[in-house]
Amino acid sequence: MNQYITTIDGIDPFSNRVDAILAEIAFSVQLPPSLHDKAVGRYDAVRKYLESTSSSFCGQVEHFYPQGSMAIDATISNRGTDDEYDLDIVAQLGDEFHSKSPNYILTELEKALIGYRGLTVVRQTRCVTIYYADNMHLDITPSLRDWGTTERQSVIMHARGPNVSDEDFEVPMNAYGFVEWYKKKTPIERRVVAAFSRKWAAQNRARADADVDPVPVQTQFVVKNTATLALQLLKRYRNIRYADRSGRMPPSVLLSYYCAMSASSGSSLTEMLLRVSRNIVRDIANASLYGRLVHFANPVYADDVFTDRWPENVDQQNRFANDLKELIRGLEAALSGDMLANKLQDWLRDMFGDRVVTKAVDMMARDAQAAAAVGTQGYTKRGGILVPAAAGVPLTTAYTSPVRASPHTYFGDGTV
């Protein structure tokens, strides 16, 4: 894929009190760079396996490329869990498949992958999933190129199987084009990259010290801007809300679209998350007022409809809007100082999950203790700081004239 075109300074997401805890939560649910490297190796291995062991796919895999969250470095833990990651790959197939039915293509892909390294392989409606022992899931979506159109404009297959059905069809898609559009709308923010690079480096040093293991080889993967951080938080919030609900949840690609459309240089993480949430609520309200379902399509290919399977009815979209209103109210209360530290932590656990919030707060407490030990911690006028046992500590007072802050000091205006 092409490189980002624009680079801006941006804002360090750990530089103010509310952004810091949100950024720490995002850090806690992100796909680690080392696992990203493993994922890349795995989908390369799957392609080689398909081409070398299956006569159907030998010489017929034209492109094998990431789509969705993996392509924009926005992968987070799956659903309500904290250690499962879904990774999406497109397998663009050659001429031999252009005359075949959706069910045939998905069935052949499933047959070719069954037995791969003894792993579980499951046929889905539009892809085939490989389940790894470490809870990584690789979704492989077969596509056929629409030759003569914009780069990688394609169709993907929709077929429940196992038999051919009148309900089988081809779905227009240009995941590659959407990723390029997203990257243009959300340029690299140098301070975000620097902050998260330091976070991953510090975590790897700590792990190496504790386990006496070598630090994993890192890739160039790291979250690159505030819009993508907001996307990770919004996806995590959605996953928690829908963990125990039946039916489909709002698709990640729709949330990605909104984050890109809402991106604005110089926005803090909280401002960005609020703006995206408000924009979604507004559009759902406008559609629901007239009894319509929201309709959004790929900005580079109008036939690629992001809302083709969600929402199914007005009540379904209104339910998500109400979820977002709850998130908005909480964020506004945190910014206004209406929540004390312990109340804020309880609210965050409800919004983003107990384990990841506890982990995030514990990491912040350790960072603060380390900074205080060397005299670099900034404090509010009232000494306010968010730590696990900080009941009664106010969050309203900003840092005033702190000494130079540690890179991981939270609730301060530390300098990068």
C-alpha cells in the first residue's frame, strides 16, 4: 500500500488527565506489534500453503492483502474478551474462479484449508476463518477483481452453504481503496506515534526484565493518529455493549468511516471521541425521524455499502445511538469534573471492561510512582492524581506549572 501522504505534529494523547486514561485503555486492548508481526507471517504462510498444496489455488492467488482494522493499525481484542484478535485478509483470485459460483468458491477455499497445521477451520457466510491456538483468528475473504475499474475494485462471495442457494450473491467491495482513503483523511501525528512507541518499548523492557526473555523484534506497526485511537476506543465500547446481545452489531468499517470523516488536526483524544459519537448519534436521529435506516457506502465505491447488514431496523440503530449517548454523557461529566476519581474508574470499567481498565489504571499508577521517585511528577493544586485507591480525589484541577513530566505521567501536561 501507499505510504501516508501527510504528517502533522498532533497532540500527545498522554498529556492531559482524561485523555491519558483513555489512551492507556486503548493501549491495553491494541494488537501488540509483536503479534502484528506474527499475523503478517501467518497470512504469508497461508498463501504459500494454498498455492503449494491445492491444485485449485495453484497460481490463482493474485493478491493476498490485509483489509479493515489490520490495514489501518486499528486491531483490538475481540468482542468482550481481552486476548482474542480477529484479522481480516482478502484473497484476490485468478481467472479460473471468475466463472464459479459464490458457494463453489467459498467451499473450495474451506476444503483447501481444512487440515492446515491441525488448526480449526470454519466456513462463514463471506469468508473462511482459521482459529489459532493463541486465540488469533484469521478471516480469509475470497474476491474476484472487476477488471477495467479502479485499483482492486472487486466482488466478494456471499453464500451460507453447504449447497447452492437462490440467496447466494456477489457483493461489491473495494477494501483497498477505503484504506487508502482513510489514510489520507487521517495523517500521521508525530506525537501520537512517539508516545505509543515509547509505551511499547517500555512494556517490552519490563517483560524482558521480568521473564529474562529477549525483547521481541518489532515492526513498524503502531497507532499513528488520534482518529485511530478514538476508533479503537469506540470499537472496544461497542464490543462491551454487544458482548451479551444477540444479533449483529454496528460494523467496524462504519465506525472507521466516521472516525476518518470526523478527523481534525489538533484534536485531543477526548474531543475526537466525542465528535465521532455525536456525529453518529446525529445521523441516526435524522434517519430515524423519518423511519429510515442509515445508509453509508464506501467513499471510493458507492456500490460497496457499509450498512448492508446492519441496521436491520430502526430500533436496532436507535439502540446504538442510545449507547453512544451514554458514552457522551460520561465523557462530558469527566471533562467537567463532575466525577471523582473512584467514580470515574467505575464508569470506565462499565464502558470498556473491568480487566482492561484495571490494567490501565495499574500501569498509570506504576508510571506515576516511578516518576515521583525521581522527582518528575507534576501535581494539581489539590494534589489530585488517579490511582486505584484514590477515592475522593477531584479531577477538575489542571496541572499548573509542573516540572518536566515523565513520558508516561498521567493527568499532567508533560512535554514529549
